[in-house]
Amino acid sequence: ALLERQLMGAYENLFSCPYGDTKSYVLDGMHQLLQECGKHIGGAWPSLLAQLKSVPLESEGPQTNLAHACLKTISDTLMDNVPVDCLQLYLTALGALGQQDTETEASMDAMGLLVAASKFLRARRARVAEAMSELSKGQSQGRDTGEAATRQLWVTVVVELQTLGLDRRNKVRDVAVQHLLEVLEQAVEEYGEAMVVLLLLQQVMPGVEEVAKRAREAAQQGALNTAQWLATWAQMMGGVAALLLKTLVPALVSGKTVQEELEPEDGGDGEGERELMTRLWQRFLELYAAVSTLQDDRSLSETVAKVSGLMIECPIPVSCWSSFWDANEKMIATCTADGVVASKTLLEVLGSLVTMQASPRVREQGVVSQEAVAGQLRALAQVMTRQRRRSARSGHQAAEENQQELHSMLATVLRALVKSFALFAPDAELLLWQETLALLLSHIPVPAAPQRPAWAVPACARALPAVADPQAKAPQLAVWLLQQLYCEEANERIRGLLFEPLVLWLLEAMCARTAGQPKHVWQCVAEALDRVIEHALLPMVSHADLAPADKAAVWKRMLEGMKAFLVPVVSEELATVAVVRGEYLGCVARWKAPEWEDFDVALARTVSLVMLPLATDKEIQSQAVLLLDGVIGDGCQGNYDDDVGRAVLTGTCLDGLMAAAANWGQSGSKSEHGVDVPQLFLAKSAATVAIERCRDVVEKYFEGEEAPENRGRGPAATRAELAVSALSMLETLTLSPEVFAYLCEKLSDGDTSKALNSVRPKNTLKDRRERIAAMVANGNPKAAKRGHMVLLFSTLCRCITSHEEELRQGARRMLQYAASDIGIAEFV
């Protein structure tokens, strides 16, 4: 051993000379010595390894390559000959070789040699531990110092790789991180969770934080390698997350005991396994939330997606979820502040979190936080607000295409998010739905007036959202999402409870339209209103949680709002005065723009075909019938020669009244929607108004026909078509005997009623009713069903002389029906 040390001493003396060629000869000789006599170096190992460690730090490229060759020879053939007390020196020599920056390939290979050394330690663990124990005999303090020393060698490998993970060279840094994560996974299998927990806390996580710091500094300086530093951070963070969630946390869940080797001198500070894991989890979440400070959208999106995916795959303890939601809330708050993160990236982040919440494993654990979901809703609200402002400033095609992509992503995320509402208690579920609707409704403009109409105030305590900017255009995305979520995602209980504020808000928005606004601004609102009423009125009517008085109040306000939309005051001067005074009058200023009349038709169809059959209260039925009556009256009072839309609206309301009049089942029978309704009362009210308004429509036609400018050619086609349509409805109308009897009583006031305009009758209306009742009893039920034709006898006779052929033919057929089914001679 003395001779060996003397030989190495000679090498050291020669290597200390200032000449590079001499140093190279020395290293070449050492390499030959290792190749030919490496198994006999014996006591010279400490000196040799110390010399090799100093080479990369003091010499140039040629000497570094020779030192690299020496260390590789040791790794390949001489590891079993290296004394155990020299292994630490060997590992640090490899670290020094990796840190030199003259020969990148040597650095890359040095990291591979470190991994090979870790595998050697794993394979020779028992022998190395025994040898370490022999060396420390008499110094033991009650613990197996051999095992402790072996673990320390693993720590050295991790420290050296961690140091290389901060190297300025991108290639070296990425490979170092890859090998570091590989060694940590091996350490879990070999030494248990406790050691890896300490390595993560003491070495790896501080390294992750340092990489993040350097990435931020590079970004601030505008360095070209900023992206590479960010990629290294993402690689390290993803590996730590996988190791933590796949290996360490599940070990605690399964009850596996962390090893008891955690002494204060090992860095454990005497902590128990729970305390140690809690500290590790909190440290990890701090790093996870700090991704938002990197100001890199890609790193943010990929990190959240990675961690969210792992949270789905791994059996995470319930106790860890609360702090995880808090970390996400902190991160999202940073992302949404001042527009630091792009909207697309923020939607990707929210999409990852929502997907995680929707996974079966997470749902079964019941760990989804209501506060977390509410925070995600608020983040989506900020995205929508941000996009609305940007779209108002942008008109380029590329910007429009980007908007469409973002809108599609937002719709996907929001639809997935509302599915998680059902995980919470009924009150919490309702609250989340209210927040969602408020978010979407806030993008629909209504007048910013100090006072809303009485019909717009809901009876319940649920308040409508804050008024939006009246100058902003209603985003079609918000309205489309509104109807999609409400009609397709909400359950019947939620639809019933939210029906009132939603419909009233949409009605108020419709009544806020003004002249000069394009049609598409309100078309989506009108479609949403129609669909919401069609899909949600039945759940509201049948909902057990709403008292009858509350349901009636909803009906009344809804009908009043529709009346303000369909039957407004025409005086624009009055509207101007009201606006100057700051009074909100809904749709007082009715701008008779043709492009809006299809909205009127759609709403009238909803009232007559959807709402009217579901009305259960007689007072509500009467109000609905009067609403349709008012719309027809508004049309008959004006001049609609060239206004096809108003004529169609009038015809739609007439058709709805006719359908209600013909629906003459017994009182309390079931409607097609399955709701008990007093149909006979509705049929009586609707029949009365329908017959009166049919006469008005026909009289309106003759008013135009008799006008001086139309003599000899008839009125405009619009009047003729409406009159023909009215007679066609009357021709197919059938009434019950009770309805006809009611008509006779209702129209008996005064000498001549508006509907009963026949010639001087031989008999009173009472006699007519009795005669028809007798005819029905004698087997002629058509007598009552066609009785309304007798009530319009003189109007039909007048139609025979019309210029319009279809009007003449329709009147002739109806008179023939009256003659054959009733016998006109009996009544005139």
C-alpha cells in the first residue's frame, strides 16, 4: 500500500506542473494504470480519485477528456475494487466532470455514470452497508451506521444530478433532470418513502424553485433561452408531481409505514409521517400555484393538465383536496388579474380542472368543493367580459376566427362545469345555477333606468343580475348558452325555481329594443325566450315548492311583460317625455320596424300554443285571452295594407284563440301536457273573443274595399289574405253546446252585439239557445258546434258580395253548413 501511495504521489507532483502536455501524459498514464493494474491500486484510490476530481475544475479540454476516460474505466470494470469509503469521492468526481463546461459530451456521459453508480449501489447494497459498518465499528450510536452511510451515497447522487439540473447548458440540464427523476423512483423502491420525502423537500423542490427564478430572470432580460428554462421547469414539476401523487401519497393512503430511520441528523427533525407528508404536500402546492407567476401560457396549461390528470388517476387522500382547491383558486386569481394570461390558456386551465371534477373517482370521493366551482364560474365571467371588450375593438377576420374558437371552448367548459352542480346540496346547487344565469344574463343589455316596470320584479327573493351596458350588443354566445344550459342541463326542480327571473329578464331585454339596432342583436334573445318558455313552463306549473299564489304572480308578471312587448303605446312623443323624466316605460316607444315583427309572431305563438294550454287559473286564462285580443285589436286599428308582419301576427293570435275555443273538454280534464286545466272556461272566453275579432278582421277588409281609391279592384292583398284566413278558421271551428250557450248569454247585452249582427230576429237569443239544445238532444250535435255561424250570419252574407273570390267561396260554404246542420230559417 505504501508503494501504491508513493506512485500516486509521483503522479500528483508531475500533474502540478504548469505544462499542459505534461498533465496530459500524467492522465494518460493513470488511464493505462487503471486499465492494466486497476485491481491492484489498493490504498492509492483516495489519491487517484482526488486527482481525477480536480482535473475538470482546473484543466482544459484534453485533460478533461482523459479524466473522463479514467472515470469511465472505473465505472465499467473497477466498481467492485473501489473501497466503500472512497465511493463518496468517486461520486463527487463524477459530479465535477459533469459541471465542467468545456466538453459537453463528457458532461452528458458523467450523468450516465452517476445513474450507473446508483444502480451499483442498489445491487451491492448489503455488501456496501456491511463494509461501512465494519469501518465504523466502535463508533455506532445505536443505529445501523452502515445503512445510513449507504443512504448518504444515494443522497450524493441526487445532489450531483440536482446541481446539473441547474446547468446553463440546455441539453445538459434536460438530461440531468431526466436522470434525477429516474434515480428518485429507484430510491422509493430501495429505501422507502421517508428518504425520498426528505430528498424532495431538501434538494429537489428548492431546485424547482431555483429553475423558476432563473426562468423569470431570463424572461425579464429577454434572453433567448427563456423557453428552455421554462421547459426544464415543466419537466421537473411534472416529474415531482408524478412521483408525489403516484408513489408517496398512495403509500400513506394504503397505511404503509414510513421507515423509522428519520433521525434529526437526517433532516427529519423528528417529524412523524403525517407531519412530514403534510409539509411536503404544502410545499408542492406552493410550487404548483407559483406556475402562474412564470407568465408563460404553455407551462401553465401543461402543468395544470398534468397535475389534474394525476389527481384523477391516483387515490389522493380526502384531506389533501381542500388545500388543492385553495391552491387552484390562488392560481386562477393570479391568472385573471390584469389579463396576465391569455383567454385561451385560461380556458384550457379551467377545462382541465372541470374534467378532473367530472371524473367518476373524484365524484365518488365527494371532494369537489362548492367554493372551487364558484371560483371557476367567476373566472369564466372574467373571460367573457374580456372577450366582449376585445370583440368590440376588433373587426378583422382573423380576430373573428379566434373569437369563434374561444367561444367554442368557453361553451364546452361551462356545459361541463354545470354538470358538477348536482354534486352539492339542493340549496347550494340552486345558488350555483343562479350565479351561472347571472353571469350570462349580465351580457344581455337592458335599460339602465332607476325604476323597472312592476312586472319585472320577481315575487321571490332572488334578485336579477346587475344591469348591463345598454349600448353593448347582446352577445349571441351568452344567449345561446343560456338556453342550452337551462333547457338541457338543468333538472326540473332548477328550471321551475329559476323560470321567473329568467323569463322576466329576457322580456325586459326584448322590451328595451330601440330604433336603429340591427335585427341579429335581438333575434337570439327572442329565440331564447321562446325556447325557455316552451321547455320550462310545465316544470314551473307543476313544481311543488312554489305556492299557488307565487305561481299566479309569475303568470301575471309574465303576461304583463309580453303585453308591454306586443301591445305597446304607440305615442312616441309620450315615450320621449318619459325618457327625459327618467321613467322606465318598457316598450312605450314602439318602433314599428318590420324586421322585428317576426319576433312578435314567435312570442304570440308561444302565448297561444304553449302558455295558454298550461294556464290553470281562470284569472290567468282571462289575462292571456285579453292579451291576444289586444294584439289583434292593435292590428285592426292600424293600416296594414303593406305590413305583412302585422297581418301574420293578427292571424297567429286568431289561430291561438280558435284552438283554445275548440278545446272544449270537461272542466278539470287533462291537457296534452298532463296538467289539470279548466278547459271549458278557457274555451268560452276564447270563443267569445275569437268570434268578435273575426268580425273585426272582415270589417277591416270591407273598410279597405269601400275606400274610394280601391273601388273596382278591392283592397290590398294583405287585408284580403287575412280575411280569408279568418273565415277559414271559423269554417273549421267546432264548439261545445256549453260554449255556444255561453256565447248567446255573453252577446245578449244591448240591442245588437258586436258579434251577433244578424237581421232582426224572430226569436230571442234564449229561444235560439233552447232550440239548439233541443236539436242536440234530438240527435243533431252539429247544431251547437256550428252555432257560431248563425251569430255571424249578416257578416257572411256581406262576404258573398266581396271582390275577393276566396272570401265569397268561404262564406258560401259556411252558410251551407249553417243551413244543413242548423236550419237558418229557424232563426232569422
